[in-house]
Amino acid sequence: PEKYSLTQNYPNPFNPETKINYELRVTNYVKLQVYDVVGNEVATLVNEKQSPGTYQVEFDAGSLTSGVYFYRLTSGDFTDTRRMMLIK
């Protein structure tokens, strides 16, 4: 990939599983975390060094309540946050 990117999860809204795709331009330490609407971290999906490429992570929110959640990708100086909705 020529740039970093974090795409919208699919499906959205979801129940209880969704997929999150992202692309990395260079090898770096990567963190992908999920937060609730008040900013509490509810899950860490990725927390490791990864090579350049395209990745897909499945998120199972079966233990969470319905509502809006945010997921944030951080790698080096790149950070992006997107919103998703869980409907049970």
C-alpha cells in the first residue's frame, strides 16, 4: 500500500460480529483498540509489530451492549478513528 488507511467496518450496524480492514505502508508497531461512547477501552484487537500490507480483523461484540463504539488504529505517527454501531 502507498499510504496508511482505516476503512469503515462491515457490516455497520452489526450484530454481534463485524470486520475491520486497514492498510500499513511501512513496518511498525500497530494498535487497534475499541472504545465505548464515553471513552472506556472495551477491546484491544491488535497490539503487535506488523509488516506493510492489507489486514482484516474480526471483532466479536457478543459480550457488549447495544450502542455506538469507536475503533482507533495507531501506527507510528498515523492515527485514525471511526464509529460503528452494535444493534442487538
